[in-house]
Amino acid sequence: MNLPAVRHGADLKNRPQGEMLVVTTDLVPGMRIVRVLGLVRGNTVRTRNIGHDFLASFRNLVGGEVGSYTQMLAQSREQSLDRMRAEALALGANAVVGLRITTSTVMAGAAEILAYGTAVVVESA
């Protein structure tokens, strides 16, 4: 199966009108699942920046939030979700149920964020 190339935070800028429903639950109140299309996922791997590491080390001494890391993780999470939605759209889904997000260390200084769920077609009950 050929899925669209998805490369950055604006991955779904050309998506059809309307948002895709994405929920962490297995069912959607008021909707019924008419077709299950299968597992969809999106991931991204990010590495830290030496300059940010230096500032984070300093922040570790004085305490507080490391804003650059918070921003990097938020962007990575959104990119993973966009990639998952793009895969679901390519299958013909209008919703993803059972969303989960996980993270893992790939190597020193690099982390993966993975979003996954089940692509489905839903309609009003």
C-alpha cells in the first residue's frame, strides 16, 4: 500500500474539509462503527540540540521548566498524530478509536514518539 509522504508539522494541510474524529475510547457515544479498517500509526524521532542541552543543564541547577524541550515534544506529538491521521485517511477512515501515544529512547539524545489506534468508519447511530 502506498501512503502519502508525511514530513512535517503541516502534514495534513491539504486534508479534506472537516476534522477526523480521534478518541482514546473504543466506542464513540452516539456513533456506530460500520467498518474497521485496521491499525494506523504515526511516529517521529527527534534528537536534542547541543545548545538546548547546555541551557537545560543550567535550568537543572536553578529549577523550572525547560521550555525548548517542552516545545520540541509538543511538536513531535502533533507530527506523530498528523502522520497517524494521514494513514487513516489513506485507508478511507473518518475516525480513529483507541488512540494511544507512547515514547521510547532510540539512542542517547534521541526519542521516538509513536501515536497509534484503529482506523474506522463511523456514522450517527
